[in-house]
Amino acid sequence: MRQPAFWLFVVALVLGALYGLLTQVISLVISPAGWALSWLLLLLYIVPVVLVVRWLDLYEKEPRSLLIGAFAWGGLIALMFSALGNDAWGVVIAKLGGAEFASQWSAALTAPVIEETYKYLGVVVLYLIARAEFDDLIDGFVYGALIGLGFAVAEDIYYFIFVFGGDIPSVLQGFWIRVVASGLYGHVTFTGLAGIGFAYFVTRRFDQPLSRRVLVAGSLLLAAMAAHFIWNSPWLNDLPIFLYGAFKGLPFLIGLIILLYLARRREHAALGEILASEVGQPGLVAPEMDALRDRGSRHAAAKRIRAAAGPDAERTFKQLQREQVKLALVASAVDSPDDVLLVQQRAVCESLRFRLWQAPAVAAALGVAPEAAAEALQRVSSFTPDRQVGPAGAWAWARPDQSEPRRVGLQPGLQLDVVEARLDGWVLVRSQSGWYGWTGAPYLTELGHPNR
């Protein structure tokens, strides 16, 4: 919370909330029934869009706090600054081109640049607050889409009340035009495109040159602005609303869908590459890897387990899969297979498998032979302390390397279970709480013999 980006977000959110509260109060005073109906109808839009966005985020669900923050940035912060910018530049366009030109082209010339810039800044700020949450291209889409959704909802309330008229028939007409007939082609698509580009820039820095990353990110931001410009332009205004959307918005929506498809394929491939070295380790066995590869395989495996052992086993299996996805994330973040973060995550997965495979039908449902299942269960050991920290105390490192900065002190007499002992003197130990660490054999004594 001490990050400058976090406090920038807080200050901007306070200002945006005051502006949004003022707008909502005025809307409520003008038309209480229209205001209430507007929110009720927009909930019918918000809920399915959020569910679809979350569904697309297959492997690692983003933190709810950041998702709410993204929605708030779009609906409060970006909307406030965009309204001020659009009004100011609208006056300039009217003075330069005249009132008639401004009435037709002002929205197309101002909103695409101003609104897309402020929404894009929201993706940037969220990244600066929580860089670890941007793992792949889908993350950029998720945050961008929710920023766009927040912006669209707040803007629709304004249009329903101040542009369409605010009474019940007018609100219904506005909902039909702005949401039902054209909602898919608006801000969710625009900022979703730009968010994918930003995520490409920040997540591909180790395997793509800077010039390519700038080109991709810049191109998708310009594509978002171009889509917004075409949508707001007076071209084809005489077409029926569905044809209007098909000609002016559908190409960009199709482009977004293609990008999401490619991003998902990349996620599948990356998951397989990362977890390939984990197959056979305590956290993952081959049949589980097969079930993790795509959404269809996951659902099919969960269905088989439910049929074989009931809903509780299915829930445990889904929890195991979530932890195995986390295993992939941890494996991609550490530099050594001996890192205790990875060791601990393997142990979490192994513990869930042990609980799940107590029912023999579960292993069979995954295609695991009974002998292999029994062998895997035998390898799981409970905490059995056989060492304790000597009278002088000890250090435990995250890796078997004394230059590793991540280390903690161990109190004298702490009971530990030796998981692995190496010839060079390094010992992997765990505590009763499930904590793991690497320490030196000379610092430990046999349990019950503190002076030996």
C-alpha cells in the first residue's frame, strides 16, 4: 500500500467517487423511477458480462479487489476525467469547425482518444499496484474489459437520464439502443483490445524485443481508438441499429475473439511446458496432467469423479486442480527446483491427492492403476519429527545456498522432520505447521539428544 501507484489510485478514486455521487444524485432527483430502472436494467448487463470475463480467465482467477478496482476506475475515474476532456475539446472543435460540424464529429474526434487513454491508464495503474497478477495476455483483457464495463455502465446511466429523457419509456428505449442492440461492440471490446496489448508488453519482456512489444501494444491501443472512432462517427447512421452494429462494431469484436482464442492457446501451451518437469514429482502425476490441459478435459474428469465418489470428491478434485495451476505459477516464478516455495506447493497438492485417493474409485476414474495409486499413497508421509534445532539456533534458507537472501532464524529446540538429506550437508526440513526450509546438518541434533 506504500506504492505511489496505489495512492494515485486512492486519490483519483476519491475524486471520481465525488463526481459520480453528484451525477447520481442529480439523476435521482430528475427521475427517481428512471434512475432505479436504469440500474435494474444495467444489472442484467453487468452480471453476464462479468461471468463471461471470469469464465475466460481459466487458470488463475484475478483477485476480487483488483477486479472491483478495475470496474471502479472505469465507472468513476476514467469517466470523470473523460467528461472534462471531452467537454473542453468539444468547445475547441466547435470554434474551429462550426456548430454543425461539431454536432456530427465531436464525439468521434474527442472520445476515442480521451476516453481510451484514461481507461488505458487504469490498466497501467493496476499493473503498477499488482505486477505479479499480470501473468499473460488474458489478464490484460480481464482488467481492460472490466474497466470498459464500468465506464459503459456509468455512461449509460447518464445517457438514459440526460439524453433519452429519464422517464420509463425513454430508459427502456435507451437500454434497447445502447445495451441490447450495441452493448457488445462498445467499451468492453475497446479496452479489452488495448488491455491485451498492454499485457503483451509487460509479460513478453523476456522473449520478445522491446521494439516488437511496443509495436504490438501501440497497435492494439490504436485499434481500440479506431474502433471507438468508427463507432462514434456519423457514417452509416441511417442504418437500423443491428446493421449499424454489424458494420461498425462486429469486425473489431471478431478481432478481439481471435486474440482471446490465440491467448488461450498460448496459456494452454505455457501450462504444459511449465508443468512438464513437475510430472512425476509429488505435486503432479501424469493422469492429472492430462486432465489439466483444457477446460473440456477438466470438466470430463470432474464429472467422472463425481459419478465414482460423489460431490465431495469432485470438490476436492477441483481444489487439487486449482492448487496444481498454482504449482505452475510458482514453478514459473522461482529459479530453482529446490526452492521451498515450490516444495511447499508440491506438498499441498500431494496432501489433497492423498485425501482424494482414499476412495479407490477416484484413482480408477482418472485411469490410474490400483498398484500405482497404492504406491503413490504410501509415499505420503505424516509429520514425524526426528531432529531438533541445536542450542545455538540455526538459519533456514529458501534454497540450499547461503547466498540466498530469503532466510529465517530457527529457535533452539524446534522439532523438525527431515525430508531430504544431501551429501554436501544441506538438509530439507519441515515443521509441524507445514513450513519447509533448507538448513545445515550440523545445526541439528537427534530428537531427545540436544547436546549430541
